[in-house]
Amino acid sequence: MKRQLRATIQTKILGLAIAGLIICTLAFGGLCLHTTDKVVYEGTEKNLHSLTSIETIKLNNRLKSVEQYVNTLNIAITGMLDSIEQLTDEKLLADFTEKSRELIRLTIGNTEKAVSAYLRFNPKLAPPTSGVFMAMTATDHELRFTEPTDFSKYSPDDAEHVGWYYMPIRTKRPMWMKPYLNKNIGIYMISYVIPIFKFDKEIGVVGVDIDFDYLTREIAAIRIFDNDYAFLADRFGNILFHPSIPKGHQFTPPDNSLIIHNRLANGMDLTFVIPKTSISANRDNLIKNLILITMLILVAFIFASSIFASTLTKSIKLLTDYANRLIDGKMGIKLNIKRNDEIGDLAKSFVNAKIRLAETMGEIKGLAFRDPITNVRNRNSLDHYINEFNIKVSSGEIGSYGVLVTSIDNLFKIRNKFGNSKAITLLQTASKLICNTFDHSPVFRVNDDEFVIILMNNDLNDHESLQKKLKEGAQKTASAENPWEQVMLSIGTSICKDAQSSSLSEQLVIAENDMLKDRKEIE
């Protein structure tokens, strides 16, 4: 009986231990499954959006560098054009064309993968082959000057030969053209073109062509997992590039896949297709390892998995937060992950991407946010400033501010009478006077003759005396020897004592109206 009792107790203890182990294993396994699902699916999906956004930013930076280059060419060429006779007079046209040719030759190297760059003049003003055309040769793949397309040979409706000219002219705005086969040089390309209008006339266009195959190769090389891919479609969903779907067809999302859409700067849709099996692969392997370790020794498993899950989750959260801050443009942040594994490699890639992104953003901002004539901030910079300003107001960092708008009343008279170079001298004189007066506030040139100053701190407190100083400074220039050194200003202001009560955009309108009222009183 005792032996039977001992056997029964041993059996019960063993059964209880086994039952306890099984219960703990199931409970811990269920907890691990829940935690892993949450970390992998929620955290990884959020991280994937950040990663795809970074890939999109890389492509957008290349497209925006093209836009900035063409914008810079447009500004430079428009600035060189002082009269319409430079197009209608044969000698003046030749001189103007040569200056433009040299400008394009010296700067085209700044645009990566350009297959052609061109400046074409209105065939109603100049000969049908006038202008500058620099295209990549089929033999040595170098950009060389060649004979421009003869407009007289093609109808304005011939999109494959001259659509790059007539479409921007008709819309009267810069545009990215849809991918097309340019039969003039035999390359399938996309083009960014800006129409040039001056003196109330159609002058021509300036543009750059990019090899579309280069863009598709970049997209085809994108890999986040082994089985994912990216493709390109137009705004209507028609395929422009896909690894397996012909061009022009619609995309049908595959089952059990994560679809992420991002918009490129040229209006195209960059879509990422990521099979959910790729996302869950790491989770499944982790669960198997956790169960195996739990069966061997429960205590060691709990201790080891807790440390592992904590460090892994922390690293993923750090990477996610780092990616989100990069998207928000915060380049001063640091990533403190020191791991000798794939996450460590990913962290290094993030840091390298940040360095390259910061360099690219710095180059773009330097060109896009600075007025080339007066060297003050331009309209693009003001739009960016307004967004950051609104954030600071919402956080309570800014309580009050003021806006001063001033225009150079005699700029257009000087330009019409003495030419563009004298108008530039007047602009620079006025800009220097404004900046010296409001030396503690940001100054923006928002159009040809108008400047905006955001009054903060001491400049806000002293705005009345500073405005008086600016008017007196302008009046002193009336004694200048040359008319283009005599600054005539109209000034309007708006003071907002409670930043929460009105937006900066609304205050700009008020100051603008006040300036117009001042101009009428002067007249």
C-alpha cells in the first residue's frame, strides 16, 4: 500500500509539474504571440511606411533637382532678356543665343541623368530652328549641342515631336510631361518644361529631358524584403512601369499584401507591394524559437526572452522614431543604436541616408529659398516659414508679432525706361535699405517689387520708429544722382498682439491692403 501510495504521489507530483509546465507554456506562448503580433505587425507596418517614404524622398529629390535647375535657367535667361528685339533682330538673337548656350553648357552637369536640355524661342518671333538644343549622342552618350528641331516641319498638335513646346505654352505653367517617345532623338523620356512669358508675349520654353528608363531602373532596384516590389502609375492608375503588368493596364492588388501609395513630385504614383508573409516571417521564426526554449527550461526562457524582446522593441522604436523625424526634416537628431546585427546595419544605413538627405536638402534649400538678385529669402522660403511659424504659434512659443509689407513703386518705370540691369540696381539698393533697417527680422522678396518683413522681439516693439527710419532712408535717396538709385516705397503694417487670434496669412493680407492704401495716398 505504501509503495502504491508513493507511486501515486510521485505520479501526481509529476502530473502536476507537467500540467503546470504545459499551462505556463501555453500562457507564455499566447502572451508571446500577442506581444509579437503587436510589435511586428503594428510596429513593422509603421516602420515600412517610413522606409517607403525615404525611398520616395530619394526619387523626389532627384526630380526636384531637375525642377530647381530648370527654374534657375528660367530666371537667368529671363533676366538676360531686356527687350523683344533680342529675338527679332538677327544679330541680337545670335548674341543672346550664344550667351544662353554657354549658360546651359556650364550648368547641365548639375542635373543627373539628363539626356537633353533646351531653350527654344517662339517661332512667330524668331526662326523655326532658333534656340539651344543639347542632347545625348547615341555613339558616346555625351551631351553635345545639335541642330534644334525645325518647328516649320511639324503641326503644333504633333505631341511626339513638338508637344514638349506647345503643351506648356498652352497651359502657361511649368509642367512635368507624361512619359513619351521623343522621335527627334529616339529616347523614351519624361520632361520638365517651363514656358517663358515676358513683355506680355510668348517668348518660348526652357526644359530638361530625363531618361525614363533610368527612373524605372531606380524603382526596380528598391527592395525592403525579398519578395516585395515597387511600380509606377499615373494619377489615373494606369501602369507606367511594373515588373509584370504591361504599360497602360490597371493594377489589381494581390491578396494578403500590404499596399503603400506615395506621390512623386511629378504627379506620378509610386506604389509598394509587400507580401504579408514577408512581414510575418520573422514573427513565425521567433515563436518557434520561443516555444522550443520554453520546453527546455521555462525560467531561462522567460529571462532571456524578456531581455531580447525589450532590446529588440527599443531598437525598432528608435528606428521608427528616427525615420519619422527624418520625414519631418529634423536633421540634427542622433541615432544611438550599437548592435552588431541586421538592426545595427539598418541603423548605419539610416545614418548614411540622413547624411545624404541633409546634403541634398541643403543644396535644394540653398537654391529654392534664396532670391538670386537681392540675396534675401524668396516666396518659397516665405511659404515654408509660414508653416513653421504656425507650429510655433500652436505650441505657444510665439505670442505676438507684426507684418510689414513694402513695395518699390518706381521699379517698373525704371525697368521700362532704363532696362533690366538698372532695375536690378534699384532692387538691390532698396533691399539693402530694408535689411539694414530691420536687421533682426526675416526679410522676404515675394514678387518683383514687393518685400515682406516679419516683425519679432525688438523690431516688433520699435516698429513705429523703424518704419519711420525706413521712410526717411528712402527719402534720402531722392537726392541720388541716378534715377535707379532713388528708392520710392509704399509701406503697410499689421500688428497682431495675440498670435492665437489670427493667422500669419491673414495678417499678410491686412498689411498688403495697408500698403496699397499708402501707395494711393502717395500718388
